[in-house]
Amino acid sequence: MKLYNIKDNSETINFAGAVKQGLGRGQGLFFPEDITPIANLDALLALPFVPRSVAVLQHLIGDEIPEITLTAMVERAFAFPAPLVKVDDETYALELFHGPTLAFKDFGGRFMAQCLATLSEDGKKITILTATSGDTGAAVAHAFYGLPNIDVVILYPEGKISPLQEKLFTTLGDNITTYAVQGDFDDCQALVKDAFDDEELKTAVGLNSANSINISRLVAQVCYYFEAVAQLPAEQRDKAVIAVPSGNFGNLTAGLIAKALGLPVKRFIAATNENDTVPRYLQSGKWDPKRTVATLSNAMDVSRPNNWPRVEELCRVKGWELSDIASGALSDKQTKDALKRLYEHGYLCEPHGAIGWELLNQERTKDEVGIFLCTAHPAKFKENVDEILGQDIPLPAPLAKHIAMESLSSVIPADFAVLKEKMMNK
Ligand SMILES: *Cc1c(COP(=O)(O)O)cnc(C)c1O
């Protein structure tokens, strides 16, 4: 696989390099040079999830990873299903929360961990530094927990993620260090960017990123879009419209890559909460991020989505119009209302998925079949879901275990000097 830096096209790199390096010069994102459609799509869709994912990844990555190695990596990373659950005759929920941390980021996080473990030079220490607005932290922490020669440092905005989410990744210890940053998610992301600009720190700790910008996470996520369409009844396969609850827009980027590979998705709907930089941009053509506001769907509380340049690049390369991407944004009040109506409709969801469902309903035309991505398990947002629905939904076993444990996080100011000092002296 050959990739180039979107900001500086003269910088090219292979898959292994892009995985290890994360970002290119000038903090540019890497983008695949060649996304050609996959031949014989019907045969591909007929395969089970793991072998099909191996085929998709091999098509994208090429011969850099031998098939037998890639198969072992995918088996370990995708050790749980992504069921497409029928909500009504024209609507399906793609449940991406059956992994160990109950959110879709398990797919990308676990595949990235496999890539780093496979592609890194023996014995050389790596430090994974990532900022999370909720679920990335848990997915990354669990994916790397206990792996030799890999340290993980996770930054998150203090008090701005749910206590359940927090407990899931701050209680592990061992090679996982977590900091609650006095600021919002954008401040955390800025600290990560500063760290990658600091050559001294980078070399000293073997810095690597694991957030949604890493190309390995993105290619992993492409696989479940194929899984979604594969589970649709044959007569509905050409009519699919997919609503993607979006924050950093990695998930939507992966969906668009799947479409570029030939997956028959009619169109996508980018669904956000009040942090609606992208929907406003798609409507007005003006990129005008506002201050990030805290919402019920906190994993999407992002006003400067870091994967957006890849969406634009893909559209440019494929000759697609940005305006072909439908979009919309919901307030917390509208989100609560959607969650209630969806529950009355027979499906228990959480705020992120409910935003997808509601905007799917608003945007979809009569002859289209709708799929909305359920990015997290309802119990992960239990306090809110219980309150909105007047229910007491049960905690799945992995969550119950972590909630009983003590958080090992320390609080730091949104100050790079403080973070650097801590990381250098570990
Ligand atoms: C991360 C996350 C999102 C947003 O995904 P992006 O790829 O950043 O757009 C949506 N829902 C949940 C539950 C998440 O954890």
C-alpha cells in the first residue's frame, strides 16, 4: 500500500510506515494512493466476516503483510460479531458494540494494536499517545493492555466523559497511563499535536498515535461496512443509505472508502450533535468551527474533526460532490426525543445511535433502505439512557467489573510542558 501526505504530496510512505508514524510532515494525514474497486463483489459478500475482512484488507494493504499473518491478526482483532438488527422493514441497526469495550472503536483499536505488534522492530519501545472524548481511550487501552514493549498514554477532558466510560480505561494500570486534562477534547487533541511536534519527546519515548487518524484504524473500519451490506436481504442491497453518527469523521471516512471499493451504498448521512461544523459547512460552504459544547452524545463533542481532510481528499480523487453527503445535527432535546421514540418503536439505543436513526428518518427517501450505525452499547451511557427512558437497564459483565475498581488517573492542566515532563520521566 502506498500512501501520500495530503498536506505535502511529495511525502509518500508504505502501510507499515504510516501505521508507525501516524501523521506526516506538517501534521498532514496519510491517504492511500490507489483505491481501486474490488472485483467479484458478490463472491466477496458471500464470505463470512473474518475471511471477507482479510480479503478487503489485503486488497487495500497489498503484499506488505503475508496473508497468513493478516488472517491471524484479523482473527484476534475481530473476535466478535457486527450484527445487522432489523428495526422495521426498511430500517436496520448495525450493532458495532459487541467488542470488549462495548463500542465500535474496538474494531480499529484492536486491529491497530495487532498492526503495531506485527510491524514494529523487535524490542524497540513504543509509546502510544492518544486523546479521547470517550470511547477511543477504552478501546485503545484494552487493545494494548499487557502487550510487551508498548506503553499507552491516554488524555481525556476531566469531567466531560461518562463515569462508566472513564472507569473502563482508567482502572487497568500496568502499561496504561491515563491523564484527566483540565480542558475540553480539543485541548487534549492540541496536546497530542504538540507532542508530535516535539522531536525530543518523540525520539525519547518512540511516540506513536492511536486515535482515529491512524490509517490502520481506518482500514479496519472499512470491513464492517461490507459486513452490513452482506447481511441485507439481496433485494435491498442496492438501496442502502447509511447514517453515521460522527465526531472526528473517521467512521464516515471508512464508509466512503468502502463505497470507493465498490460497496453498493447509495449515499451516506453525516449525523452530528450540536457540534455541527460539518453539517453547517456542507450547507453553507463555510468552514466555521465554534467552541465545542458538551452534549449527551459526548463521543461526538468535536468541533474541529481531524479526519475531515480525508473526506475531502477522497471526494476530490473520486470526482464525488461533497454535497452528495447528506447531513444534519440534533440538539440534546431532539436526541432525547429520538431515543424515546426509537424505544417505543421496539429498539433500545443510546444517544449516538439515536441521532443516526433520527437523521436517517429525516433524510431518507421512500425507495431507500436505511442503516444506522450503533456506535456504543446502551449501557455505556446508562445514566442518561435510564433517565431518558425511565428504565434501569442492566450493565453487561465487562462494565460491571470495571465500575467496581478504582480510577488510577491523575489530573493535569492543559499545558504541554507538564505533559512532556511526565512522559519524559516515566
Ligand atoms: C468515536 C465515537 C463516535 C464518532 O466517531 P468518529 O469516527 O470520530 O466520527 C460516535 N459514537 C461513539 C459512541 C463513539 O465512541
